[in-house]
Amino acid sequence: ADTPLVIAAVVLVVAAEGDARLDDLATVAAALPDATAVVLALLVVTAALGRSAQIPFHRWLPATLSAPTPVSALLHAGVVNAGAILLIRFSPLVAPAAVAMAVVFAAGAATLVYATVVRLVKTDVKGRLVYSTAGQMGFMMMAVGLGAFAAAVFHLVAHGLYKSTLFLSAGTGVAAGAEKRAWPAPSPASAKSTAAAVLIGSALTIGVLAVGKAMIAPATTPVSLALLAFLACTALVAVVAGLRRRMSLRTVAAAALVVATLGLSYIAAVGWFEQLIPTPTGTQAPSPWLLVIPAALLIAIELMSRSPRFAPALSSAVYARALAASTVPTPDPGGATRPRTPSLTKEVAR
């Protein structure tokens, strides 16, 4: 991650004939040939993807599981944020390059979906948190790739706060999980309760976000609407999952309160960040409605994980590959990497 950043920085300093300030980066980039500017933008993108553990540079983050918990908290709540911050600071160079922005969006979307799949098969708490971090970084990279720099910075701040807390309280989570395993298994939800949960969850989520957007931040752009729709999909899945487990007036009221509090706070915070971090002029971002693709994939993953009757062959294949991907290869004493056994994947799939 450092090597392409150093190369890009050296070229920019030489092009500026001296000290190249970040405030003057737009002027320096405009004086470069178009091909050179695109290559430098891709170098910065490569550095950012590597630092934030995005595909194809995602293998180093799971390898940090053996670190002490405070170190994991520092890595997952701080260091991985450097990639998005780097892209935002170099936005006068990266934003005008359509190819670079498309690469950022595609890498973020692929990492988000991949990390979500692998997280579902991890059995250890820290392992699930690792892939949760990778998925969060993927979402933030998608926001950067769409030119929503303010929303990305807000998510970076929020992610740093709650992910460090989750890592530091991992032991408490293990104890709570051990206690819950002794509880009787809940009865499966009926078709009627599932349909009611979907209807109530949809009305709550879409209604709250629509009203909040109209009241707090009436000015809309395609990017803000697309991100809000993506947020609505993820919130809807969480609300429906909670209501399916227990449908009552109390749970519906609690869901409404939580959605209203978090939804309105999110809209207000992103609106405030947009005033502080405006999108650079000339940003060449892909269509924001490409968010439909990762959203649809995440919903399909949720259905496969909760219902074994949903595409059973595909569910088994995805589960087997995710289980294999979640295992970091262990070097043997001779220095060679121990290969995975193909028969294990086939056996798990069966």
C-alpha cells in the first residue's frame, strides 16, 4: 500500500517543481497529461484499497486475529480508516478520473458482499468482527466511489467508535453467547408472522426515513437518495428479523423508536457533514443506482442464511466456499503454505 502512494507523491512533487501542497493538488493535477493523471489516481486508489483491506488486498486483516484485543481494536477502529481518508484528501486527483472512481466503487461493493458471506460462517467472535470491519470498509469505499465523501467520513467516525467498543467488549459477548446457548430454541416463525413483520418493518423504515429526509434535509441528489435507499434496505432486514422472532405491540413500538432515533440522527449527521466536506467539482462517479446490485445480493444472502429452503444447492456451495475462504492458510515449519484440502469443501457442501 505504501509503494504506489510514494510513487504517486514523488511524481506530483516533481510535476509541481517543489513542494506539492494538498490544497494545490487540483492545480497540479490539471497541469498533468490526462493519461498521467489517471495513472496517478489509480496508484492512490491501490494504496487506499490495500490499507483498508479491500479486495484483492483483504487477506492481511483476518491475519491480525492473533493480536491482543486492544491491538485489534486499534487496527479495526483506526488503521483501516486510512484508505478512505487518503482518497478524500487526494480527491482533486482521484475524483475527476472516472476509471479510478469506478474501481473504488467496484472493490468496495465486492468486499462488502464477500465479507458479509464469510462473516456468517465464522464461529469465533473476533473473526466475525474482522469481516464486519472489512464489510464496513467496503460500504465506505462504495460511498467514496460515488462521490459521497461527507457520508464516508461520517461512517468512518461512527465505525471507529462502535467497532473499538465491540472489540474491547468481545469477552462480555462470549459470556452472553454462552448463556444464550442454554436457552430453549425459539419456535420457527409462521408465514403469517413473517408477512406481518415485512409489512410493518417496511412501513416503519421507509416512512421514518422519508419523513426525516423531507424535514431535516429536503435538498436531494441522486447519490443521497441512493445511499438512503441502501440504508433503508439494511435497516429493513434488521427490523424484520427482530419482529419475526417476537411480534407484539411492545416490540413494534421499540422498533419504531429505534428506527426513528437512528434514522433521523443519520440524516441530520450526514447533512451536517455535507456542509463541512463538499464534493469536488468535476467528480466523475458511476451511477449511484448501481447500489441496487450489492443491495440485492445482501438480501439474497440474508434469505439463504435464514431459510435453508431458499436455493439449497446455491446455499450449500456459498457456505462451503465461505468456510474455506475464512481459514487463513497456516505456514508449515519448512516455510511453505499448507494447501487447503479440496475434499473438505466438498464434504461441507454435502
